[in-house]
Amino acid sequence: MSDFPKAKSKKDWVKILSKWEYQILIEKGTEPPFSGKYNNFKSPGKYTCKGCGQNLFDSLHKFDSGCGWPSFDQSIKNSVVYQKDTSFGIHRIEIICSQCGVHLGHVFDDGPTQTKKRYCVNSASLVHKN
């Protein structure tokens, strides 16, 4: 039994995600910096999970961090789960969709706003909605 109510089987994920999206969302990969479609995107609206459609971030909290990935200073309440990530010998906090369990990116405590957070998110894990 999964801790994520909208989790899917590997077989189902393969059907709905491109190979690139699967590598990022399911295998916890990352897109190259400055390559994602939402890095410099500035339209108002919500950013939803590519895996299940849950609202994750509001454009009001998006900022240009210069890191090469879309960055937000906060997530929508209860939309992400935080998990320790020590891959590659680096101590980070991974952010995961609370509904389907896909990998979104990482959160850091070096943001320039009052929250001091920088949610560094893969564009491949997001869908923008007006």
C-alpha cells in the first residue's frame, strides 16, 4: 500500500509520461540547468503536478533565483512531502508530490524572500494552469 493516494504502478507511469518525464519524476533525475520550459516563464496562475494534477505552487511565489530551474519561495499548503536526500554525497531535502509521490526537485534554505526558502523544481514535473 502506497502512502500516496494517487500513486500509479510503473506500468501506468510508462503509459502517461514521456521517457524524459519518467526519468525525472519516477527515477528522481534532473533536467539540465536553464533547459526547462518554466525557468523563465512569467505568466500568472498555478503550477500543478505533471503526475496527478494537484496544485503545487502559485505564480505569486515564483522568483528568478538564477539557479537554472523554476524557483518558488513556498509551496501550496500540504502539496509536498519533504524527504532527506543524500544521493551523490550531498545533503539535501527532496520535495515530492503529496498525492502521487513523484519527484519534483529540492528545497533549500537560501532563498532571498522572507521565507528564506528556494524550492528548486524541474519543469518536467510541472504543468502551468491559468
